[in-house]
Amino acid sequence: MDSFTASIGKPSLQYLPPSFAQDCQVAVLRLDNLHPHINGNKWFKLKYNLLQAKAEGKTTLLTFGGAYSNHLRATAVAGHYFGFHTIGFVRGEPSQNPALHFIKQMGMQLHYLNRSTYRQIHQCNDLRSWLENLFPGENFDNCYILPEGGSNPLAVKGCAQIWRHVPTWFDYALCACGTGATLAGLAAGNPSCYALGISVLKGGFMDTVVSHLLDQSHFPQVNNWKVIDEYHFGGYAKSKPELVQFIANFIESYSIPLEPVYTGKLFFAAFDLLQKGFFPKGSKILILHTGGVY
């Protein structure tokens, strides 16, 4: 793993001007520049899971995601680099989009699950047996199972190490919140900073998800965090004209790429909160740019 980790870049801090920051100091941690394919928070979530898979002698990484999943892409590339076979269970009907084409080029074997079947994953206590019943004749004993989005206690441990790449004197840290591990890691990794997760999903359940991850990761007393649910724009991968316009204006003004599923909603929320005076004057604010496919 050392040869590949050496190729992972070091994130830079990019400060935003007063036109965005208002009366605060706002810096963007450019995790999107770490690596062409395993960038953003994905490397931090995968690192200790890959080590654990090696320690358990597993030969295959098995995971789940949508047809444009950044997690599936990162897992496929990680398997290619580190000598794992990879299997991905994709939500929805078979398609030929460029993301899935690239994933297959990286050697990932894909299975497609209709949406009603895919939803059962989240209620399943024994995924290995469930999958073997779903695909008779298949044997998944040599598979290391990564949850959707790669979020588990080892991912929280990895995301806590994001603070090794940035000063810890920030008052607030903001990240997009889809499966909760990045927010949990941010909070656990720097108790003196208040971590805000901008949920990209509709439903108001993300607090429970993050609390559960912190408990599983042996950080039950960590309470320096909050999920904000007002910026999902209708739900996962949903958008509205004002979000589309914000993204276009932001890219033109600051030359930082955004996409509408995660980072666009995050930066829209940060700008709106700054405009509304949510943060005390003079606050030092860190925004995690967690990458993605644009």
C-alpha cells in the first residue's frame, strides 16, 4: 500500500474572499485534488478498511452504490491498485453511463438490483447470506463487505485523520453529509471545532446515523456536531434552478469545481448561512471539498 499512498497528493487550503466569507475567514480544504479517482473523503474512508481486508486475508472487496457512485468508482480503483477483486451491487437497471464503463474497465464485476430489492440491504443483518440466497451458486466468503458509501467505524477513524492535513484552530468545519462517516470523523478528530454536516438527503434521519457511527467507533461522548437538513433541494441527486445557478456563478467566481449532488449543496448552504449571520463575526470556517465526478 505504501507505493500507492505515496501517490496520494497533499490537500491545499484555498481561502475565499470577503464576497463569500462576509465577516468571517473561510478556507476550502481541497481534498478533491488528492488523486484523480480516489479523492475527496474517499481515500480516508477506504484506507483502514483496505488494511483490515488485507489483515483478514480477503481477496475481494464487495460494496454497493448508485449508477454514478463515487464510492463504487473509488473502490474499483483501490482494488485495481492493491490487488483485490471487486464486486459492486448497483441500484437500478443496467445502464451504459461513462461512470459504470470506467468502473468495469477497472475490473469491478457489477450486479444490478432493482430499487425495491436494493432497499432491503439496509434492513439486512447478514448481508453475506442474503446475497448468496439472492445469487444461488455464488460464494462470497472471500469478500470484505464495505457498506454503501464506505461508512463504518474504520471510515470514521480514517476521516478523523483529515485534521492531520489542516490546522486545528478552525471554529467550524462544514462537510456534505450522505452516509455520515465524514461528519463523525471530523467531530471526533478535533473536539475544539464544531462540525456541521449539510445533509444531501431528505428525511431528517442523519442525526441518528451519525450518532450510531460515533457509538460504534467508541466516541459516544462526542457532541461537537450538528446536521443541517434545510439544503437537500428535494432529496438525493435532486436539484432546483437556484442551486444550478449558484454552482455556475461559484465556479465562474472562484474557479473551484462543484457538482449538484454533494459539493454544490454544501457550498450553497455555507454561503446562505454566512449571509444570514449564522456564524459569529470573525469565525474561522473550514469547508471540506470532498471531490466527486463533475
